[in-house]
Amino acid sequence: MSKIKILGIVAMSLLVGGAAYGASCDVTAAAAMGPDNGGTACGGGNCGYECTLDGNTSPAFVQDDSPQDETVYRACFWYDPSNLDPFAGSPGMIYIPIRATHQDSFKANFQIILTQKVNLNRLSIRSVTNSGAVRFSNRINASGANRYCVTSTVSDTPGVANGNVMMQVTDGPQAGQCVSTTDFSPGLNNSQVPVQNLLAGAVGNINPGISGPAYFDEFESFRTLGPDGSDCP
């Protein structure tokens, strides 16, 4: 990528996971879409991150383990799934491109879920509580290359349901959309699920038959709410 900042660490571990058949992920000039590259070029060098699926279900991803039990975590990135060809007849979950995990408990602080319905790509959030209960957000349109900011805050203490995960589209054709785990239910009781790592690529739950490339670029993360606000409008 032309600019990768994971809590101050410039680089991720590339190709953690993966197999001979399944997804393959690599840094490539073809994947650049962020504004630093004019959306198309990489200033003569590699930038952007491409994950290509080949119809099998083996995951591949980059992984960053620098988060240290983050109770506030924000990840911002460009993402474009427009060139994926989903398996006909499987309109539900397509795959997980992003996951933030609490490794000690084997729970996902949040996962971003890509689905497709009537040829429309959509993204939503899935999170868990201390007890393992699953919470979802609404879906947003993910057509084209867009910049997303996902903000996770864990609850203050066990039993207090004031945690939340929010996803905003801050740039691109879908700018202005915003969803949250409070779309359908109160805040999250997730004090025991802080962020300990983040995975990006084709992380899991990959539908058999899905193929083609998806692109990431300009990944940044923060231990604060960052520059883009903290609540859906």
C-alpha cells in the first residue's frame, strides 16, 4: 500500500493464512485507489492491496498484532469489491473482508460482512457481546471504491451496555452512509472484547464459487475516535 499505518506501525504482515487454492493477496499497483495516487497510479511504485478469490474457500489476509487491548479503535481504508463475481444462487453472506479480534477469548470485536443481493454489493457490521451474543447493523451500499471508517468502542464495565461499532462512508460514490450496531438493539455489553489484532483481505466465511479481485488502499488506524467524528448523523 502507499500508506499503511496500523497504530503507528508502518506495514502489516503479508500473506498470513491462505493456501494453494483459495484467496491470494498481494501488494500491487493495480489496486491503488486512494487520493494520494490520483485514484489510478502509484507514483512509479507498488501501492494498494489486492485479494483475488478463485472459487474456493481458503482465506488469505494481512494481519496486524500491534493493537494492545484497545477499548477505542478506528480503522479507515479504501475498499472496492466491484469486480467480484459471486456464485449464482448464493445471495447471502459472500465473505468477511475485515475482522478485529480479541484473541484471548477467540471473539471478534467486529467483523465487516460483504453480501450481495440483486447484483448490489452491501456491507454490514457483526459484533459480539461478553456472553457471545451476536449483534448486527443495517447494510449499506458498497458499489464502487469508497473510503470506510469503522469505529469500535467497548463498554465501560461488565454489565453496562454502552459499547458500539459504527461504520461510515467518508469518501467515494456512497459517501454519507452510516450504520451502527445500535441500528437494531441497545449498545453492546462488550467490555471483555477489546481489539488485539486486525485482519484484512479474504478473512473467512467465503462462499464457494465466489471469484475475482477486491481492492484495499490507504489503510490507517487510530487509538482514538480519529478525525471523522464518532456518531452517525
